[in-house]
Amino acid sequence: MAQLSPMPVFDPISDPAAGLNTNLPSDVTAGTQKMILNMGPQHPATHGVLRLVVELDGEVIVHVHPEIGYLHTGIEKTCEAKFYQQVVPLTDRVNYLDPLSNNLCYCLAVEKLLDLEIPDRAQWIRVMMTELSRLNSHLIWLGTHAMDIGALTVFLYTFREREEILRLFEAVAGQRMMTSYFRVGGLSMDVPLGFLDRVQAFIRTMPEKIDEYSNLLTGNPIFINRLKGVGFLSPEDAIAFGVTGPPLRASGVDIDLRRDMPYSSYEKFDFKVPISTACDTWARYEVRLIEMRESVKIIQQALDGMPGGAVKADAPKIVLPDREKMKTQMEALIHHFKIVTEGFEVPAGEVYQGIECGHGQVGYYIVSDGTAKPYRVHMRYPSFPTLQALETMSKGRLIADLVAVIGSIDIVLGEIDR
Amino acid sequence: MSLSTTQAPTLSGVAAVSEGLPGHPAVAAILTLGENSLRDARYDRNELTLTVAPEDIVPACSVLKNAGYNFFEDMTAVDWFPSSPRFQLSYHLLSHSMKERIRLRALLADAVNGALPSVASITPIWPGANFYEREVFDLFGIRFEGHPDLRRIMMPDDWQGHPLRKDYPVEGYR
């Protein structure tokens, strides 16, 4: 066997043939040059296809520029080509971690345009399912946030409970993630037999599961050191940047649309809105943990006081008829055919409906021109403005803190890029 | 059909809104800019919409912020092609103290000779409007004068056209 010749040493600095470094200024010395680092769009700690262009001085962050749009699908344009009821499945895909909140916000907006009254049972089931969805969203946040920090165990625990929530979603909607369970005028159908008992069994164990996560993290010195005092966001900055939801409440601003501008019967539920004035990543962790406990209380109240009756509004030209009626009554068959093939006309006007989802305030702005298709649907999602506050929160900190800060604002790229 | 009776009656026009909602802080704030600054007002489905001229957007936001509408929640545009004026800008402002939301609206004519229509940026008042104005610039082709970094945000930098405009082709070759 022939002896291998030694590999040529590749030295781009001294080798002019490499074509590199020809533009380096001659006065560059160690410690004075800023480094531009691309974080993402395929970085595991950016929770999707977020790309951050980070300007670094050593390990200290000087600037952070979020570059977004990698997941842009033109969902708002797509909505303009669909009937009103066909938009519901699109809304699931915007924030895929909290699907029922999206369904709810869109349906409430169209119902406001139509001036429809929703039966009590449908409203209460909506509240119960939306809170389950919020738990789902917070469980994913907690698992991935802790994993980014290095506490891998919690991820496995939170996904165990999330799995049960997904099974509950599957039981009502036939789908684990893209539920489309809420429809314009109510629900797609009533919950199956024994479903409420399953929810009861799930939330009976949930408080001790939250204790379990808390035991793993709240006293953990590494977790505390990585989170406390990191990612400071003053209440003035939070409001200026349009930050909403848990990050805003962790900055001491006491606003929660569920309590302050109630929708879907939230005014009949008794719950606390956790506030913290610490303004840091740790405060956001604490606020969300308490929110999960409050969600469990809301679900319990919904189960205790669940009214009976219909789950669809009495509006035969908007809501699809029952299957049985459709097969036995000519009138119902005609309505079914008309709704499916031609949609339903919505009076002209414009509405904005805001709700509080797991990440913050969601808003749907719908402009109707009186036809069966929306003229314009605009979606306000909380991660989009919150991303603007990233630089304020991480400037002057180490690059490792950036991962903690991104985790604490709980971003979903689907809702940023739409 | 079950119609709910929870919604207040519709008020249309500046006179009807001033009469129906006497002393409303948002209406009063806009009127401090001048007698004719409030072009139109509408109270529909429990939502108040105030229309101002596009050149009044920045002063209107400024007086509304001082009147308690401290939180900039959302901003977008609507393309009324082929009607004129073509574009509608809708700003949603929320008051944390009054727990009330208003919609500020401006109708913007299309520019001639293929230029992009333009309006002043509200980023000096709310820095959070930065991404929203970039989005409207990208998808509707409306320029915001005074914006610190007006670049495309959703579409690639070398993209031609503005996809949310109504005359943007949705199928075939562009």
C-alpha cells in the first residue's frame, strides 16, 4: 500500500488563492471586531424557522435582528377565496399549538358580523375546550423552554399530559391537532358520551402534575440562575412594542381580555389573573405556571355548571342541519345543499374580535362586502409584535441568555409568518 | 333565525355618533385637531370607527394615546380596488384603563404613474408598529414615511408585486 502524502494545510488567511479575506481592514486586532452570527432558521432553540441575525462583541449581544417570513403561506390571501365556514380549518394552522383559541376567535368575529346568538352549552364547551387548549400550549412551552435551558426531563413529563389533551381533542373533533371543532354558530357536534368524565379525570390529576413540574424546576439552582434577572422588559417597553399575554403580565401590566373584555361567557367564571412585577424570564415562568392552575379551575367550573341544550344556533341558513334531519326533511336537505355549495351571505361591515390565547392577545379583523366570502381577513397574533421586543430584552446579555429569552416569550412561527 | 339583542343600535355619521355617545373621549380627542378633522364616524356592532384624513394619522394617534388609548394593538390595510380611494388603513387601539377598543381609519388614494401611495409612519408614537407597517408595505405596497427600516418582511427581498392587493394574480404566471 502506497504511503499517503500529508494533507495540504488549508490556510485561507495566508493563501491568496483561497480568495478569502481580501477585504479585511489592516487594523483589525483581537477584541475589537464585532461578529455577525446567524441563528436559525434551522436552529433547535428557535422553535421553528426563526432566523436571528445576532451582532456579537465576544459573547455579548450588541444587536438582534429577527428575519422572518420563512413560513409565510399567504393564509390571509387564501381566506379571501374561501367561504366563511371554509376559513375555520385554516385558522388551526396559524397557531398549531393552541388550535381551539384560533377557531374561537374567528367564529366569534363572524358571529359578531352575523349578530348570531350562541346557545349556553356551546359557549361553555367553548370555554372548557379553549382552556384545555391553553393548557396544551403552556405544556409545550414549559417542556421546550426547560429543554432549551438543559433540563430535558420536564419535556417528557409535559408531553405525557399533552398527549392526554390531544386524545381529548381527538374524541370531540376526530383530529389531534387541527381540530376545527368550533364552527360559525356553535360547535361541529356535541361532545361524545363519557367525554366530560374523561375531562374530569384529567383535571383531577392536573394540579399535582403541575406541582411535579414545579418541583423539578422552581428549586433547581441551574434553572434559577439561567432565568432570574435575564431578559428584563419594563412595562413601558412592553406596551410600546405591543407585547401581550404572559410576558406583558410578567412586566406588571394587569390586563387579560378574558376578564377585562369578556367573550363567550367568560364573565360567568371566577379566576385570578397572575401578575408579576419582576419583568424577567423567571417572572414569565411563574406567571404561566399559575395560569395553568387557573385554567384547571376554569375547566372545573365549566364541568360543574355545564348547561344542557343545543350546541348550535337556531339559524338554519348558516348552521348545517343535523344528519338525521337532513335525511328526513326536504327543507333541511335544501339548506344543507345551499350552505355547502354557495356558503352563506354575511352582512357588509367590519369587525375586530380580540381574545386571550395562550401566547397573548389574538385578534381577527374581518371586512365583509355582503357576499359569502370574506373581503379581507386580518389576523393579529401575539408572537409577531412580541418578537420586536427581543432586542430590548437581550441586549448586553450573553448569547446563551438569548435562548432563555426566546423560550420565555413562547413564539410560534406559524402565527408570525402566517 | 335567532338574533341577539345584546348589540347596541348602529350609529352612522359624525352627528349621530356625537349625539349617541356624548362626550366620548376618542371623539373629543380627534375633534381637538380641528372642526373637520373627523371625516366620518360609525358605531356598529359595539365597535367605534373613526375616520380621519391620511395626513392626520400621526396627530390623531398622538391625541388618542394621550386620551387613554395607550396600547397599539393592530394595524392593517384593505384594498378596495377598483373603487377610489383605493386603500383603507385600519388601526386598532386599545385602552387598558377604559377596557375599550377603537378603530382609527384612513382612506388613502392610489398614487399615479405606478408610484406607491404613502402615509406617515406612527413608529415614533408606538415602536411596536414597526413590523405591522413593514407587513403592509410588503403585502399592499403602501410606503410609510419616517419608518426606520422599511423593507419587505414576509416575501423575499427581490419579490415583484404586493400579494394582498386585489389585482394581484392568484393563478397562472405573474
